[in-house]
Amino acid sequence: MKRTNRFIEGEIYHVFNKSISKYGIFNDLDNGQRFLNTFQHYNSRLSLKSYSDFNKRKKFNYGNIINPIENSYCKVLTYCIMPDHYHFLLKILKSDSLSKLISDIENSYTRFFNIKFERRGPLWQNCFKVVKIRFDDQLLRVSRYIHLNPIVKRLVDRPEDWIFSSYKDFVTNKNVLKNIKELKVQKIIEYKEFVENIDNYSKDLTNIKKLMLE
């Protein structure tokens, strides 16, 4: 996959990575929530301390990362945290911030995980991967790919039942699609029908995976 050194404001990227040896680093619900909290902490331009140092001094009630917040480096369009990997669709709000943001999140979570489970060494397979979204249809199809991950892996019967995914917000909160205008879908039923059209998704899967490898 080709990597770029520039991540420009306004551009959208599919960002993902897997744990080393497909280790179940998010099997524990507390671990998954910690990862999302870490993401929200470092995604704020106001965060000057490491998450662990901040968390020792002040308890903060972290919210849903799909909700827009001020002073963010990136806008979260779609996400899914799987047992051994993660996916984000991110719109850059501050140029050249993505690499440091994801590195800070991964490094912080690695420190937390290693301390908690008394282990040493890397937690991720390699550097996180990035695919630039180049057209509207690609954006919509990648969002579906991300949201259907738990179904494809047979972890739940319905995509909205997976707790660490933005899909439940998409299909239960009408304000989500209003806030995520980039997808250009206004009605919940339209998005739900598109995502859950498994036959169409299956035909499209080869193209999506090809984009992830370029």
C-alpha cells in the first residue's frame, strides 16, 4: 500500500491496523473502552499531557467519539473496534496531524495493555495503514465495509448489536447522518438498507479489499 507523508485538511482516509499475531487485544470490554477514550483524548488539540498522566489527575466522562467536538484533529465518520483490529474513517481537520494522532493512540494503548497484562514488546503488526478516499461512492462503500465487520466475522447477528461500532448510532440517532454530511445520505432507512444489502456488499468486497492493499 502506498503511503503519503501529507495528510491534508478536508481529505478523508480509511485508517486501520491489527494486533500482532491477531492477538485479542480488545476482547475485554474495558480494553475497548480504554482505546476509544484514548482516541478521544489525543484527538483534542487541548490535550497537552499523555492519557495516563491525565487520567491519574482527573477523571473525565468520555463521550461517543462519533459526536463532533471542538478543537479536534480529525472528524470521526465511521468506526469499528474488533477483537484484534480497528477501523476508522477520518476526515482531517488539521493538516499533517494524522500520523502523530494515531501513533500517540497506539503507543498509549500499548503501554496500558502491557502494564495490565504484565507483558513486553510491540502490540501492533506494523505501522497503521491508510487508504485515501477519492470519491463519494468509495466513501459510502468503505463505511459499509467497516460497519459489517462484526457480521462477516459472525460475532453478532445484527451490525447494530456490536457495542464498539458507530453503526448503532447511525440507525438509532437521526442527528448522526445530519452531522456526517460527507456520506450524502439523509435518511436512516436509506443508509440501513444500503449497509444491510449483503448481496451487493459481497459483490463489492473484492474491490474494497483491493483498495486496502494498494
